[in-house]
Amino acid sequence: KLPSLYLVLTCGWCLLQFCWVGLMVYFRRSRNTLHTVMCVVCLLKLGVVVVAFLYWDTCAKTGRCMEELHYVQSFLFALSETCFFCALLLIAKGWKITRARLPAAEIRTISIA
């Protein structure tokens, strides 16, 4: 059951990423750095789902689970959640929405968080 669930999730995230990149190309004149940051967050989440699908598919087909894929999945998950949290912090500070630049003190705060 899990491999088919992750296959559906992988297809969904691929479709979402394809649409996101298409919109970024179509509206390239009004795109800013914040859009690129959110695209990276979606790409990392797609990587998590793809690795999870490979992990569970390998487990189901061979009966042996590859721990290396589990470690990669954990690393990508931590990285994607960190990037998502930083993106939300940047949005909360008004970066590229109400302010073009953030003061150095706020950038240090976000880097430490």
C-alpha cells in the first residue's frame, strides 16, 4: 500500500512543480527572489517524496529496506523544513513584499534561527 501512496504523492508533487516552474517562466518579468526561494522549497519537498517512494518501493519489491535511502530522506526532510521555515521568516519580515532589503541584524537573526 505505501509504494502506491508515495507514487501518487510523487506524481502530485511533480505536477505541482511543473506548474510552478511554468508560471515562473510565464510571469518572468514580475518574478522576484522570493518566488525562487519558494520554488527551491517545493523542489526539496519533491526530493523527499521521490526518495520516500524509492525507499518503500525497494522494500516492497525486494523485502530489504535500504537504510541509505532512509538517511537521505531524513536529510532532505530536515533541509526542506529548514528552508520552508526560513522562507516563512523572510515573508514575516516583509522581504520583497513591503521591503526590498532586510537590515543586517534581521538577516543574522534569520540565519541563527
